[in-house]
Amino acid sequence: MLRLIPFFTTETQLIAALRRGESRAHKVAYERFSGRMLAVCMRYCANRDDAEEVMIDGFMRVFEKISQFREDGSFEGWIRRIMVTESLMFLRKNKQWRQEIPIDDVTVEPDYAWADTAIHENDLLRMVNQLPDGYRTVFNLYAIEGYNHAEIAELLGISEGTSKSQLSRARAILQANIAKAEQEQQTNGQATKLRKKSS
């Protein structure tokens, strides 16, 4: 007898099947969201292996907690929050997010104009990924996930001053790296023009 494999045409059907614990729904959810969720985890974890481990743990948490999804917001957004939480738990367990830095009283926000550059998004993401763990974690939570400093402090068990300090330092490093990358682009562009003129 031919067994029909369920196909979930809507997100509502998928969520209902996940609530029933259907293994096919687990597979579909993983296939549908794993690429984007791996990217989320890789923003927090130092290497791909760690990010994949965190993502798999995150999906296990999604399947365990699916009854808590209230459907009053985006399902993907709900999964994403779980992935961020799992990433932070991993960093906290491995103490990778804590930086031994002096806590400065940061009262002046840095210039935001640095972000309005011609640099490619992939280059910017690479620069963010190269930040020290603590800086990268705070930057991602603040600039990408939209948490405020009070929320970040609570999530990481640090003071608001430390959160502000790490964000400021992350931005300073990114500003310097972006300026360097733009200078290299200009230098390479001028060299290309000179080669064309001489040929």
C-alpha cells in the first residue's frame, strides 16, 4: 500500500503538525529554516562546527517548546529568538562572551555615518565576525537583534556600562576596518586606472 507523505502548504499546517510531534514536520521545518538559522548562530559562535551544534540544539528546543508559540507574531522570528538564546547559552557555558576589559563610562554615542558606506554587506558581516567574542555578541544583540543595553546586560549578566563600552569598542574597530577597506578599494582603483593608461 502506498503511503502518502504529508505536504505542508501553509505555515499553520506545519505548526499544527509540529504540535502533534510528526517527524515529517520536524524535517520540513529544519529544511525550511536551517540555512537562515545557521547564519544567525554563526554571528555569535566562533566557528561553523559550534554554530551547527547550537543550531541543532536550537531546533530541538523549538520542537520541545512548539506549544508555547502563540501565533501572534512571526514563526521564523520566534525560532530566531530561540537560536539567539541558545547561542548565548553556548557562549556563557564556554565563557567566550566575557571580555576582560576596563569598564569605561561611555556617554557619547559614536558617529553613525560610518555605516553609510559603499562597502559590500558580505565584507561588513565578515568584519563583524572577526570582532572579539564579547564585542561581537553585544554588537549583534544591539545592532541586529534590536535589544537595548538593559536587556543585553540582563541576558549576559553584565552591567549596562559594560554593554555600552563593548558596543562602543566594537563600532570603533569596525569604523577603522571599514576606513582601511575603503582606502584599499581606492588604491586598487587608482592602480587599475594607471595600468589601463599604460597599456
